[in-house]
Amino acid sequence: MMSSQRSATPRLLLLGGTTEARQLAEALATAGVDAVYSYAGRTQAPLAQPLPTRVGGFGGVAGLRAWLLAQRITQVVDATHPFAARMSENAVQACAALGVPLVALERPAWVAQSGDDWREVPDMAAAVAALPAAPSCVFLAIGRQALDAFAQAPQHHYLLRLVDAPLQPLSLPQATLVLDRGPFTAEGDRQLMLAHGSTHVVAKNAGGSGARAKLDAARSLGLPVIMVQRPRLAPRTSLGSVAEVMAWLAAHKAALGV
């Protein structure tokens, strides 16, 4: 346990990479909180942040523990993407080992509405299996990390929307690439799906408003959505808004005696 940090000056690690993380970073900067913003660095041209920033992984649980100690971190906020399971699990284990308070800023998951045609699946392999056998046009709204799974269904034509162009050739033999950065609109996504003749949408249940447009567009077009559910994580304290996290930080700052 890191009992020596109970009297330390508060210093925060913000694990980011989401819209909510940026909003929290702005609140922290405005409040003058001593904090470091960390993100994985998968985007080639990330948005600038109002806090000191580090890029890249920590080297697993052991590497994160060593970094927390070296930087005298007293609190950690996990505002990573809901599918960044490995980073979130590492944070739970490293913080538990050191006695560093951890909270997650977590978007509520999307819930199907009237008119939605969702087929919920547990992972990407199940999403591939849920596609029809006949050749179809599939909008893969899942980012670039999970694209290779769909090489197992090469009969389909895939519409891909990515922030950055892939550095390596795609493993999908039939694909159309659109480079764009959200937030998106329902009408814009509707026109995109119509222009490319999309018959199915594959999405990860990331939650939030910035990426919801594709679901509204799919509903308006009557398209089925294969929805990949969030990975299961170890128990942790989760809050749903920047204001709640700021209140949590203030409470823990008081607990530190400063």
C-alpha cells in the first residue's frame, strides 16, 4: 500500500482518449489540478489537450505501478474507451496494489429504442458469425483495431470509416475506406449508408452521443445492427459525468488532508 502518499500533494493521472476525457481535462485545467493526461497514441493526429500529456502504454501492471510511484500519483481517473479493457484492468490491479484511489468516468451503454433491429453479440468473432452467408454490404463502425476478424467473411463488401488511413494493407479483400472524424450526424450517416448501399451495421456498444448517429441512421433505414457488447471488467467505482468525478476528486483531496 502506498501509505506515504496520504500526505502527498494531490497529483492525478487521467487515462484518456475519449470525448469525456477531454471534457474532464478541461475541467481539471480550469480548476488548476496537478494532472497528467495519458492516451494510447493510436490516432496519428490527436487533438491537443489542456494538460501535460504522455503517449503510449505503461508496460502492463508492473510498469503502471512503477510509473504511479515515480510520479507520486495520488488519484487515477480511467476515462478510456469502454472497449479498452486491458488498460482498465491494469489500472484496477495497479491501483489496488498501491492503495491509490481509482474511479472510472464511464459513458452509459446504448439501449435499443423502438424501431431498432439489434442483434447483440458478446465479441467480434460472434459479430462475424452473425452476418448473413450471402454477400452483403456491411458498415463496420468499429475502428481499425478489430477489422482483421472480418477477413473470415470475405464475401462481404465492407464500408470502413476511420480517423487515420491504415499503415498496413487491409486484410479485407473488398472494402471502401472513408476518412473522417466525429462527432457525426444521423442525416450524414444516413446519406453515407445510402450512398454505399449498406445492408448491415456492426457497432461496439461504446455509448455516448458522438458516435450514436449511425444507430439513428440505421433505425431510419430499417437496417439491422450487430451490436458488440462491452467487455466485462473487474469491479470498480464508476461515475457518469465530469461533475461527479470532480466532486469525487475533491472528496479524496480532503481525505489527503490538503
